[in-house]
Amino acid sequence: MEHIELFFKSIFIDNMVFATFLGMCSYLAVSKKVSTAVGLGAAVIFVLAVTVPLNWLLDQYILKEGALVWLGPEYAEYDLSFLSFIMFIATIATMVQLVEIIVEKFSPSLYNSLGIFLPLIAVNCAILGGSLFMQSREIPSLGLALTYGVGSGIGWFLAILAIAAIREKIRYSAVPPALRGLGITFIITGLMAIGFMSFGGMLTGGDEKKEEKSKVEAQVEKEEVKKEAKEIVAQNTTIN
Amino acid sequence: MGLLSKKDAALIKDPLFDNNPITIQVLGICSALAITAELKASIVMSISVMFVLGLGNVVISLMRNIIPSKIRIIVQLIVVATLVIIVDLVLKAFAYELSKTLSVFVGLIITNCIIMGRFEAFALGNGPWRSFLDGIGNSVGYGVILIIVGFFRELLGSGTLLGFKVLGDPIEKTGLYAIGYENNGFMLLSPMALIVVGIIIWIQRTKNKSLIEEH
């Protein structure tokens, strides 16, 4: 149950692109065609699924305060968490290189479709962001870290797939010249993000304990959702 | 301006408008949007990026002849990561509250495409002084957009600027609120950052037609 909840939460509610703007650079640059978008999206899922659990292990057994206790009781006071940026990014860069070499050796066809995107991924904010959020949200177990990695990868994949499809279609519409290309992509992404906000209450329904705790919050949220709905309707009417 | 030749001055001026890293080169958007709900956070973020990009460009430019091209990405990442750790620790020591608001986005300066992009495009082929100017120019161009977005989002979203209530008090109904003005809480939510940047791009391209894309 925990796994399913985290899985859907990381796809829809905490969607990397729409809720936290991670990986926006490649999201905007590689979304002109659906086929390339699918390639990059698949590569992101794959790399997130590898690096998030790996960085979870690093965090748990080396970086966290008191994590070095397995070396002996005298190490219990060490806190290496200030090193986490450098360790995470080094892991990601080497893993990407390693994955590239392995895929090239064992599956040339996969390499041909994914390969060109792999170097792009080492500097994709979504990958480092996945590891950093994993650390700051204190995900408790290795399995959950894997679920989180795969889930947020799929969320990113969905986002880039959707925007690529929209951009292919929008070529046939009369967009104001100054908005063409980048401008309209930003605004569409904004509207999609508003749409994704409606998933916000998806997981709180039916869970009695949580509801009691956050009744006030839920009410505020409800009002916000109402406001949003109005905005969306207003926006739709202006579009039409 | 004896210090800067014309060519050097262009390095600083170009990224501000016609070659802006965010609106034209499409770099560094990842961290730019998430933290602009408050003006203060945007200013601190711009300063951090200026520090990292200015110094990083100099370091990479000094090492450009000894970095083997095959592993240059890893070398660049390590240089940025070191500088970002410095920024993170300084923020934690002197502005703890703010570093909580920025949360993981300080760390994400590492993968801010603007930094890798400038290393690759400029610092690997130019001397330290020119690289430094390029770094400063680009981070100022980045900061300008961040501050514009932060200004409008904080003003319209919570009616404050840098925490000062410039539009009056919403609870005691003073200032603009006395005549029925309401804050638009929607401006504080993340989708509006995208739309505000979209509008900035729209205005910029209407003014300068040569920037308009085909599709």
C-alpha cells in the first residue's frame, strides 16, 4: 500500500515538471518531436530508477549523521551530509557513463535509440533533483526509494510526452508570432500544471486518520481548488 | 571605461537583453521558476548563481588546457559542486530561514544548465578575465528575469515586497485593501511562474522582432 501510494504521488501530485520544475531545460529543448521525447523520457526513467536507490544507500550508510556507525561505535558522531551534493553528482555522472557503456555492449539497438540522450542526462536537473528530494523527504527504505525513482521518472516521461504531442499539433494553429516556439510552450506548460494540481486531493480521500489531522488544511485546499476551477474555466473561455 | 574594451563590455551587455540566458538561450529555467514566489529568495538565488558562475568560469578557464576532453563533464561537475557546497554552507550559517525556503534548489544550481552551458560554450575556449566577465554578464541576465518574476509574483500574490506591506494591510483593510482590493493567491502557486515567464518572452519578442521563432 505504501508503495502504491508513493508511486502515484510521485507521478501525479509531486510531478517533477509541473510541481517542482525539475528538468525544464531538456523538457523544453527536446520536446519538438514525439519520437525523441519518448527516447529521452525512457532514458530518464531508467537512470532515475538506478541512481535514486544507489544514492539512498550512500546517504544511509555514509553521509547521514551517525551513518558511519557500522564501522565502529567511535564513528557515531560523524556527519558528512555537507558532502552530499558532490557525492550524488559524482554517482550520477559515473552511473550514466557506466550505463552508456553497458547498454552499448549488450544491446546495440537500445543504445541506438537511447544512447544519444544519455550524456544529456548527467546534467538534467530531474536526476539530481530526484536524489535530493529523496534525501530531504527522508524516504525510509530501499524499496521505497526505487518506487520513488521509477514513479518520478514516469511522471517526467508523461509530461514530456504530452507537451511534445501538443507542440506537434500546435504547428497548425495561428499562434501570435511573438509567442511562437518558446513563449507558447511556457504558457501551455503553465496550464498543464494547473490541470495537474487537480490531482492534489487524490490520495487523501478515505484515509480517516489523515483527514482528521488536516481538516482545516483540507478546507483551505477545497477553497483553493474552487478558485482554480474558476480560473481554468475563465482561461478556457478566453482560449475559445 | 578604460577597464573594459568594447568587446569585453559586450560580454556583459549582451546576455542582459538580446541573448538573455532564460528567455533566449533557454538555460537555467529549472531552478529559476520554483523559488520566485518571493522577491527575497530570487535575489539571494541570483547572487548565489553569480558567485558560482563567475568563479567557476575562472577556474575552468584556468584549467582548460589540462582537462582531458573525455572526462571534462565530470571535472566541471566537481568544480560546480564544490562552489555550491560553499554557497549552501554560507546560507545555512547566515540565513537559515531562507535556506529552508530554497531547500533543494540551492543544490540544484549544480545542474543548472546555465552553468554547464557557459563552461562548455565559453570558459573552455577563453582566458580567465573574459570568462569572468561572461560569467557575471550571464548571471546578471539570469538574475534580472528572476527579480522581475519575483517582483510581480510577490506583489500580486501577497501584496508585499521583500516582506514590507506596500499595498496596505489586508486584515485591517488599509491602503488599497480599503477600496476592496484582494490578493491573488494563485500567483504564489507554481503554474503562474511559467505563465509570467511566458508573458515576459512575449513582450520581449514583440519589441525585438528578430528573435521570433519559426515554430
